[in-house]
Amino acid sequence: MSHYLTPGAYLPHDAPMLLLETVENVTDEQAVCRVAVNRSGVLAPFIDANGNLPGWYALELMAQTVGVWSGWHRQQRGESQISLGMVLGARELVCAAGEFQADSQLEITVTLLMQDERFGSFDCEISANGSKMATGRVNTFQPTPQELTSLFQLGASS
């Protein structure tokens, strides 16, 4: 049994956009989460007619695992508020098969490459049954509360 909370305790997401099921491990440099590709789990709304998860979900799975890493560390520092982070982009993101097979158990691992107060860069990998399914580098940004307010006000006026 894991001593970690559910992914939703670390992320500002609710169903159906919470795409992770369990937090397996978090360290200073890494986080590992898991999710099953099936019609009865959290990925059910996104499964295609063949029971597979399209490969473009790789970025969101990676980004949410980065969010778990960040949220867990925030809680360790005694910060109770979940914070919204943003993906600036992904480099060399490859999902070789183009999809994640039905009934597979995905393990998403993110490894910190660089971080300062507001920016981070993570090497990411999604594997299933010991096989590497997707890789990439995700770059993130932590906006201030004022920047978020400004961004959402700008979006509402458009």
C-alpha cells in the first residue's frame, strides 16, 4: 500500500480530466504515477472504439505527473493550496505506437532536469509491461496568482 495520497490531492484537476490513478513514488528528482487503459477506469471517456488510448494523451499524462511531483513537494513544505502550473511546451515527444493498448498498465516517470522558482524541465517516459511507449521533455511554468488572474480576465473578455 502506498503512503502517497491520490493524484487529485496534488493536482487542481477533477474528473474527467484527472488522468492518473495512483502515485507510486516521489523523490527530490523524480515522480512515478500509474493508470490503467480500460473502459472502467479514469481514462474511460478517452478510450477509442478499439479500447486503446490515443497517443496524444501522452503529453497530458506526463504533465499531470509533473504536477504530482510539484504538488507533493508543495505539501512537504507545508503549503496547503494546490497551485495551477502551465506546460510551456514539449520537445522530442514521441509515442512510437501512436496509441496505448487496451488493458495495459501505464507507468509514467518524470525526472527533473532543471528548476528555478518558476520554470522547470523534466525528462518523461511512459512505459507498459517494461516496454518504453512514449518519451519526451516537458517544460513548465509556475505563474503568480496575479498572472493567473490577469490571464483568466483576458480570456473572459475575448
